[in-house]
Amino acid sequence: MTDPASPQDGRPRVLTGDTPTGRLHLGHYVGSIENRLRLQADHECYFLLANLHAFTTRADRPDDIRRDTLEIVKDWLACGVDPSRSAIVLQSEVPAIAELTWFFAMLIPFNRVMRNPTLKTEIEAKGLGDRYPFGFPMYAVGQCADILAFRPAYVPVGEDQVAHIEMCREVARRFDQVYCGVDPHCEDDDYPARGGVFPIPRAMVGRVGRLVGADGKQKMSKSLGNAIFLSDTPKQVKKKIGGMHPGQSRQPDEPGDPDINPVFTYADIFIKDRALVDALKDRYRRGDNLGDGHVKAAVIDAVNELLEPIRARRAEYEGPGGDDLVIDIIRDGTARANALTEETLWSAKEAMRLGFWRRALVARP
Ligand code: TRP
């Protein structure tokens, strides 16, 4: 039998995921989705729907979580994630993740988890105070299991997730040292060759680590109300970008500074024609009769050009039967994930002297 854990074709493996909290926006696109689309051409990709993580802050809203889970798949498919090449995986049906979470929870000090800067920021941003459930900080350990269950080489994420990946790398090293006898002084890349069950995966941050929102100030985020969604209509895009503050007050014939104007940040990111962007900046600096409306119009066109095919593909899944189509796709991806993660779990159990007998996991259609 071929071991699904070591692909014969030698393509490096990639795992990443999203917590279903609502529709995806432009920040997700340039921070991570773009990378995934590029990677799926020549990597073995698994994209995880972290639906259990959604319960850490919304345990009382199961209907919303179910809806958001299916919506996010529609966003992925609309962006061009190809389910025949990449597995779309439902976290709640991958038991190995839950089991590895328990193992890993013993390998990381509680205080280390609580010092995780991403968790701290989230507690502040969401105003959780000290009323968050036990499961909230636990999700950071769970995320180590999400990743390591797949033994990936790379984890494409937005900048905000890098602290989680760092924790995951610590857990992987620790497991390999404690249970597989890997020398703590060896290089990260050598862990598997030295007998470690887990590779030490690398974060891969997108070309834009942090996209400013339509308010021109804070990071784009659904909860801050400054997001431009991938499913926004051309009219909504026009309204949101049209309403952006240029960061300075000037007349079209007065010199301006494009570097402090968030509309130019968008121009840099979304307008493909570099020469056009440079020309606009030049005219802006000189105050050469260039109104802010003109720059915005160019950005609005570029964003709509990016979103148009995404909207069109999304429409295919929006009608009746769309949810069933999505569920078929995630059932298939999850079965592929279970073949791989059950192998990982068995190797981990053997290393922990828990390998008493093997089990067969059957997923019924
Ligand atoms: N925590 C991530 C976020 O909020 C989502 C996520 C869950 C994830 N599990 C993952 C990302 C594993 C990368 C790898 O966006």
C-alpha cells in the first residue's frame, strides 16, 4: 500500500484554513487566498474549514456557524480553489485533530499559550475580557493539531497567524524530541530524517500581510465594519472605496502625498498596470490637476475587475442545490484528509507507546 503521508509524486504538502465567521473579504484574498491558488498548481493542498474553532466565541449560535461554514466554501470555490486538486476539509469530521489536540496540550505550558500574542489581541479586539470559555485559549493548541495532523511543509497564512505557526513549530519540535528521541540541537529541516513524526512547518505570508480597511485606518476586518467582501456588488465596492478618506486635505491642483493616502495603498495592490500607478502618483505629488475621485475610480475599476469572475463563479453555488453540491465536495475532501491524518495519528500513537492496535475509520457517504 502506498502511504498517503508520503506522496509519491514529491509535491510538498500545504495545509491552511479559515474559521468560518462570515464571508471572505479583500484582506483574506491578498493575505492568503492568492497564495493558495498559486500553490495548488504544484503542491498537495488541504484547506481546512475550522468550524469547531467558530464555537470558541459563538457556541450559542450553531445555525450561524453552519451557514458560515458553507458560505466560506462558496467563497473558496468562487476564488478558484479547485476541489479536484485541493482537498476541502471539514474539521469537525477529522477525529485525528481532536485526539492530537489532547496529546499536544501536554507538551506546551499553559502560560505559553496565554502569552500567544494573537490570542491576546483577539481577546482585546473582541472585548472578551475574562469571560471567554476554557475552549478559547485551547483553540491555539487545536490549531497546532490542525496543522500537524497533515504534516505539511508550508502553512500559507495572513500575518496575524504567524504567532500560531510559531507555537505549532515549538510543539512539533517538542513532540519529536520527547517521543522520537530527536536531538534538540538538530536543524528544523532535519527533524523527519532524524526520526521525528512531525516536520517543522513554515508559515508563508501573502504579498500583503495586513490590508488596511475601507476606513483607511484599521486592518480590514468584518467585525470592524470596514471590509470589502469578495461577494460585494460593483455598487457596494464603488460606495466603499468612493467613501475612503484620502488621509490629507488638498485640491486637485495642490501637491499631495500618495504615501499617506490609503487609496494609493489599494492602487499599489490592485491595479496591475504599474506604469499607470506610477503616473498617477507622480501627478498627485505635483498637484497636476488630479482629483481624488479620479484615483478612486481607477481603484474601483481594478477591484471590480478582480471580483467579477469571483462573483460569476459564486453564482453557480448560490441557487437551490448549491449547499448539497458544497457538502459533496467537502465530504470527498474530508475523506482524503482522514486517510492522511489517520496515518499521522497512528505514527504519533506509536511514538507515544499508545500503539496498541490499529483502527479503521469509515466515513459513510
Ligand atoms: N485561526 C485561523 C484564522 O482565524 C484559522 C485556522 C484554523 C488555521 N486552523 C488553522 C489557519 C490551521 C492555518 C492553519 O484565520
